[in-house]
Amino acid sequence: MIESRRPVRHVLRRALLPAMLAALVVGVAGCARDETPAAQATAQAGAADADPGAIDAANWPDTAWPLPHDAELEKKIDDLLATMSVEEKVGQIVQGDIADVTPEDVRKYRLGSILAGGNSDPGGRYDASPAAWLALSDAFWEASMDTSGGGKAIPVIFGIDAVHGQSNIVGATLFPHNIGLGATRNAELMREIGRVTAIETRTTGMEWAFAPTVAVPQDDRWGRTYEGYSESPDIVAAFAPAVVEGMQGKAGSPEFLNDQHVMVSVKHYLGDGGTAGGKDQGETAVSEAQLRDIHGAGYPPAIAAGAQAVMASFNSVHGQRMHGHKALLTDVLKDRMNFGGFVVGDWNGHGQLPGCTTTDCAATFNAGLDMAMAPDSWRGLFDSTVKHVQSGEIPMERLDDAVRRILRVKFRMGLFDAPKPSERALGGKFELLGAPEHREVARRAVRESLVLLKNQDGILPIAANQRVLVAGDGADDMGKQSGGWTLNWQGTGTKRADYPNGDTIWDGISKQVGAAGGTAELAIDGSYRQKPDVAIVVFGEEPYAEFLGDLPNLLYKPGDDADLELVKRLRADGIPVVSVFLSGRPLWMNREINASNAFVAAWLPGSEGAGIADVLLRGADGQPQHDFKGKLSFSWPRRADQYVNNVGMEGYDPLFAFGHGLTYADDGNLAALPEDAGVSAEDGKSAGFFARGVPGPGIRLVVTGADGRGADVLHPRVATPDGTLTLAAVDHQTQEGARLLTWTGNATAELLSHSPVDLSRETNGDSLLLVTLRVDALPASGDIVLSAGCGEACKGELPVREWLATLPRNEWVTAGIPLKCLAGAGLDTTRVSTPFALRAPAGLTLGLAEVRIGTDATHRLDCAAQ
């Protein structure tokens, strides 16, 4: 074993003592300062930092790696390395996505790893069967072990985003997202969740889960807040080793990395939860002490538990992208923390380094990245990396170190001696997906994650033998209660049949009410047939993931008060209302809390919605079945502009403090809350570039005629000076919610941004330029060109006439144009000043309702076919 050269710092000590978390639970009043040792040490160290941008590895925990040196294992690696060509070595350090790599590619290039991204599935079907997943796993394994072409038999390793269960697979158990799990304060439950996730992942052939996320989100506007357990590093540090051991098995035990377990990727290293303004993939400008004690808290205990991989983050630290940050990747993580696994990149993250592209980046490997996630760029990256090694730009010593780390993990997992995935211990045992005992673990997690914020006059728990109305658009929606990273990246577009092993919140309530002799009625809009004794209204955020969930402030659905009005309407009818709020973060909900008799923060509970009924409803004996146990792991905002208000900060003043959460023994009465949000509803509208017939903030709509003269669109009826393009108002969802554009000559309609928009992070994923439109008429001939640009020199133009001809006529659709297509056509996505333009000849009549970035297209452009 590598000996520790000095005692592990306080972060690791705390991480190994979960019992100390009890001290973190505080009352609703909170306190102005956090007096825990962690906060004091961070404040003192932060004040002592002379250079806030400096990184000194000596200041970081000297962590004990739990696996002893294995001379026999190292000899196997030495012997194999000695026989490998440069090309075979490079193959091990390049990872492709199943949407862009085939088994034949693995056979030819000897790739060491593949992944299934959030939108990548067998046959391109988000609802592909478990059997299809397993067959694909077998095919890739067989290709990696095929030596007929002279290559070495080195088993491929298959990674997947099993972030709240094996959540890409139909029928899998879906656990609450991490924000809910943080509210449980139960590290042993996290261990069990990790164990179940590993079992269900193995059934479909994968050996590697891209989890756990140990981010410590500090700004709740961040679209990945729900992926973090808590704003407190203490909770994250306590959960990290439990999840690692649950998924991998305990280091040194016979079960470690066996066929019942998977390897993990602890992510995202480092500082992803601390980006300025809560902007995903942004800049983390904090002191070294804060970086270590807050954002780095989860890594020492995860490493001490034997985590086999760490995933580099998209964000930058003091201006330097993490995929190229040698001081943190190599000096701190590998040398100081003694991390003995390998570092994997995130989706094309290497391409964001200065001087790099997604297909060419020696700098990332030289900085310490061992495996580049190059989903759709792997061929180019393979070729360029081979050349960099041959030229000496990437030293052979660095290549061998990276390959050695990857091979070491594969040997530890026994993959060289294992049969193909379908013939392993759990391969093909699909009855384990959503098995009753697994679902019970998830149901328990739901019960323990619920946080009670208001219980006026003790309305809860509800007697189940009454007339109970269940309302709200989240009541019977598995996708909404599960959130992002569920069957696809954003968690959108799924249907009830996609969840054969699970209960919606309505399912759970209706079963228990019926069994107790009561009557349950489902009415999403609250229009009941017979006046109920009580109403349970379930509402909340729509599913989202990553940067598409970033918010400008903490307003809930700005400009849309439908949920609030539903609660008020039921109250006006004399019906008590229990509100169940589904969300990936705390939001400003004062109005909804005031309007409700009881208010429950249910987070994103996953497949076991029945766990909510277990807590809200009384049992047959009239007593509570289960009490509320959840405690806030994120402070609840007093105003919608209270973005960064975390426990321990100076001036800490939340509405509900970190650690707050009522039980049935507590006084649940709450005085009326102030309803001044601190921001305008108009400030929070996520209109994108164009919505409801008008441009978004900072955007203007301009029409230009055949003669080159233009006109700003300032009201519903506008025409170019030469009359070749006219606009009129047309209804879409709301009165005059769109514009009807009619071309009588060659003309252009375009959206112009007052300041350049950086869409590089969106382009790096699978994001689309979404255009909600209606094609009424097409010209008989002539080119129709859709474009985006930042001037003529960096414009991306796509011919779309033939594609528009495939869309249904006189019908509103959401058409998606991959941002990658526009980038490939010449668009510089880092400085987009024209996010949308359409040039057409006479004869085109088209309705335009919305232009935005997203993934939920009903029709998608295939740029290869244009």
C-alpha cells in the first residue's frame, strides 16, 4: 500500500465519520455564520491565499490509495505493453460513442472503450429493449477480443450514464436524483442504491457507470443542481465513499469489482458546481482553499474507497480548462492524492482547450487525461494522437502511463478472463431490472427524501378513507417525476409504457385510498365530479439536463401561474390543498406555499412515486405509516434573486435554512410569506431567441427585401420596403402567438443579437436549433436557405427546401437543426450574432412561433442528406 506521508486533511476525516452529519441539522431560523471546522478552516485558508489563482499540490490531502502494489499484475501489464504498437496503445486512450462507432471500428482501431451518451441507444431507439443493449455489448466485446487481424485481445469497457439507477434502460429501477438523496442524510442507503444500480447495469452488459457526481452546487440557477447531493461539502464527502463502495464493492474484499459490481467515474473534477452565475461549463473563480475544501471534498474519500476513474470537468479554473489543467489533473489528483485509477474526459471536452479541436489535442493527454471521450470525433483524434506520439509531442512515457492505468483497471476487474457480457454472472437476467427488492430500496429513498415545509393545522397525514382529489400535471407523469437523464439525455418525450416497473404518484395514492375504502379521483386540471375532502396537487419543473436547465433567476415558470391558480381555485371551493412540488432545485415558491395548506418538496423521486403516498396517507390504524425524515440539503431561497445563499456564508439569510424539515411532531403552521420575488417575472422568461411572436431579450427581428433594404419588426404587421416579405400575426397556443411570413420575392427574415452568443457548449452536445413552424406553401422552385452566423466570414448555411417539403402542411411542428450541422457549414459557434435566418424566393408561406436551443424536435434535419 502507498503510505501516507502526512495525516489526511479534515475533509477526509469528516468524510469517514458520517455520524457527524447530525451536527449539521439546523432549525428554520438558521444562523448568520457556520461555525463548523470546515467553514472555519476554509475561511482562514481563503484569507491566507496570496494568489487566488495559484495551485500548490502540497496544500491538498495526501490520500491513502487502498489497493496495495501487485507485482504479478504489474508484470502482466508490462508484458502486454511490450507487445503493443503505438496504434494499439492510442486505441486504448480514445473512447467513441455507440452512435458513431461500430463493432467493426473497435476491431479495426482496437479502441479500449465505448460509451452510450444520453441520446445514444441501440438502433437509435430510446426505448430499445434490454436484450438489444446486451446484444450490442456482446458485439463490441467480441470485436475487441478478435485477433484475426493481428491485434491484441484487450477487452473493451462499456460506460453509461447510470446516474440515478441504470436510467437509460426501459424497466430499470429509477432512484431519486441526488438532490433528493442528499435530503435523506443516509449514507448507508446510498451504499445500497449503489449496489442495486451496479446489479441492474451488469444485466445489460455494461461494466462502467459514469457516477457518482460529487459536485457541490453553490448557485441554484445551475442546470445540474439536482445532480449534487448538497451545497454542503460535508454531506458530499460522507456520501462519496458509500456510493463508490456500493457500486464497486469494498476495496480489498472478494466482491471488489466482481461480476456483481461496476467501476465508477467520480465526477466532475474539479469545481463544476462553483461556476460564476451558475452557468454550466463556465468559470470557477474561487480561492485554492475553497476549491479544495468545498469543491474537492468528495474526491479524497472516493479515492480512499478505491474509485477506479475520475472524470474531468468542462469548467475552467482561473481561466484554464480542466481538460488541460496539469496542476490539478496530475500534480494534485495523481501525485498528491495518490489516485491509482485513470482520468477520463467528458463529451469532447478536450476540444475546448486553446489550440485544440475535438479531433486534435495533444495538450489534454500531456496535462494528465488518460482517456479522451471523443464520441463523434474519435477517428480524427485517433489519427492525430498517433502522429503526436510518433513526433514526440506526446512522450511515449506519458502514453504508456495512460495505457497502463487503463489496463490496470481492466485487469483488476477480471475482464481479461471474463466471457462476453451475456455469459457473465448477471448478463441477461432482466428480471433484476426493476426487481421488487430493488424497487423497495428506491421507495424507501423516496420516503426519506421528502421535505415537509408547511403543515398548517396538521392537515397531514391524510386519512385514506376519504374522497381524495389528485390534480396537477405531475400527478400521473413518470417522465416528469423522474427528470433528466431518464431514457434519454433530457428525459423528455417518454410515455407511460416506457416505465413498466414503476408507479406514478397517482398510482400510489389511488391504490392506498382504494384499499382503505376511500375514493380517489384523478383530474389534472382540478375539475372534480364530486367535491373532495382534500386535494393533493402535484406540479413542478419540466425535465431538463445540463446547460439546458440553466436559469436566469429562481422564479418558478415566470409568466405562467397555472399551477398557482389551480391551487387557489381549489382553496376557493373550500377544499384543503396539499401541494407536492417536483423540482431539481429549491425555487422561490412563496405564493404557492401561501396558497397551500401543506407544502412538500418531493424533488425528482424517480420510478417509485408510491413512496409519497406512504408518507402523506395514514395507515389502517389511523396513524402515520411513515414520518417525514427529509432535511434540506440546499438552503431554500427567501427571494428569487437569492442565487448564492449557502450555509456558512456571510449574511446567510434563507427562507428555510439548510437542515430544515418538519416532522409530524412539529408545529407545521407558517405565517404568510412575503410575495415580493425581488425580480420581475419578465426577467425570468426563458423565451430563447423568439417566442410568442416576439424576439427574446437582446434579440431583434429584421426582414430584408430583394433590394437589400430592411425593416425592424416592431409590431405584428410589417413588410420590407419593396414588399417582397410581409409579416402578420397568427394564433399559436395563444392569441397572436406567432407570425405568418409570406414571400413574394427573394427576401430574408433574421434574428439578430445585440451581443454575440456563445453556443459552443451547446454544439458540443446533441443540441438543436429548434424552430416551431408551420409550412403553408412552398415555392415551385428556387433555393431556401437556413443559416446562422457572426458575419459573412463565419456563417453556416444549409439548404432546407427539400427538408421543408417533407414536413406536414398547415400543421405546427418543432423542427430541429443540429448545431453541429451549422458548425460544419462554417458557423463559429463561439460568437453567434445571427442565431437564425431564413432566405427564400417567392412562394413560401410559413408560420413562425418559436426559435430556441433544445433537443425535443418532432422533425430533425439530417444534414448529411442535404
